[in-house]
Amino acid sequence: MSDTYVLVHGAWHTGAELEPVADHIRKAGHGAHCVTLAGNRPGDDRSTSGLDDAIASVVDFLAKNELTDVRLVGHSYGGMVISGVADRAARRIRRLVYWNAFVPMRGECLNDMVPPNYVTLFDALAKANNNAVMLPEMIWREAFINDADAALAAQAFRRLNPQPYRTFTDKIALTSELSAMPVGKSYVNFTEDAAMPHSLGWHPRLSERLGLFRLVQGPGSHEVCFTNPALLAQKLIEAGRD
């Protein structure tokens, strides 16, 4: 049976970085779409774009393409986005799939879930760059893509783009907690992901906020979309299937 996947990227990315993953999903016989969020598109104003803009861009994408029974996948910051989409376009979604992603409670922002040293760093970067944040390359290399060799890490870093800081500081508006939403939920956890310190890890600290959910795990870093897109596609299919 063919399913439909919509892949929502994380901070500093665009949908283009997820196309290799989508290609593997398509080869497995499913439909796959990659969205570039408002705020991360060429020409978007990073100083004013916020979380609601990003959420609305996915809601609009689903409506424009008349997509239903969607397996909606969110990576990292994308977890904030798919949570908002689930609240606004529930009838179009079959299952939410959080891939090493933030799972907000009502009224939380992304910065509420990261270590204080990240908030301090992001505040300083945003102040110096017209409210946009670019991930420092050293953090990218050691914490985000630690399973890549130096050449791949450098090549991937060059594809990143500045992130509107409001997407990290805007509080999400949800009509109910995610655990109460009547939709299927899965959490995909890559075990070598060090983007968050393991003392404040993705799973189970954030995943358990989903209430009842399916857990799928595999080896890899936060950026397994670059280092092993075939494995990532396999895990997303395991997470998204009925």
C-alpha cells in the first residue's frame, strides 16, 4: 500500500536537503514531498519571520496539493512546526513522526527545551546578525554531524542558511497538548545524536510528551539525512506505516 510522506526540515535547512531521503521513500513505493518552510526560503526576511509563518506554510502546502492521510515528518525544529500543523490541519494528517525533534507543550518555545548555554549563544548571534542565527561550524561538526568525515561535514555545512531567531523564541499556540490529540504519533531517535546533550536528550525526555507513541531507533547523528539517507528513509517508513 502506498502512503504519503511530507518531510519538514529542521533549522538552517531547506527541503532540498531532504530530497535524497524522499527519493528512497519513493523507491519503496510511497509518495514523498519536501517542504521549505517560510523563513528559510531565499529572500525571506530572517528578522521578522516567525514560528506561525513556518506553520502556515505547511498548512498551505497540504491544502494546495490536496494532501490527506499524510505521514507528517518533522526534524528537530520541524517538530515545533508539525505540532502546530497538527492543531490547524488535523483532518489531513494520518500520523505525526518526530525525528529527533522538539515536542512542545502548550505555550512553550523551542528555547524552553534547549540547554541554557545554547540560549546564551543564540541570543548573542541574533543580536549581532539582525535577529538571524547561524549555527557555528565547530558545533555543527562535533555535535550535529559527528558520524561524517571532515569532507562531508564541510560540504553539508555550506548548504545551511541563517535561521530566523523568532522561530526559536515564539511560543506555540495549541488548543490541546499533543498527548491528547487523536492522531497516530511516532518518535524516531538516532542514538549517536549529540545535538542535545544526552543528559537532556531527545528520547525519552521529549518523546514521552506524545503520550502513546511508536518508538523507532537507529544508529546515526542528528544529520543522518546527509550521512545515511537510505537508513533514515527506512526508519521513517517503519515509523509512518499503519
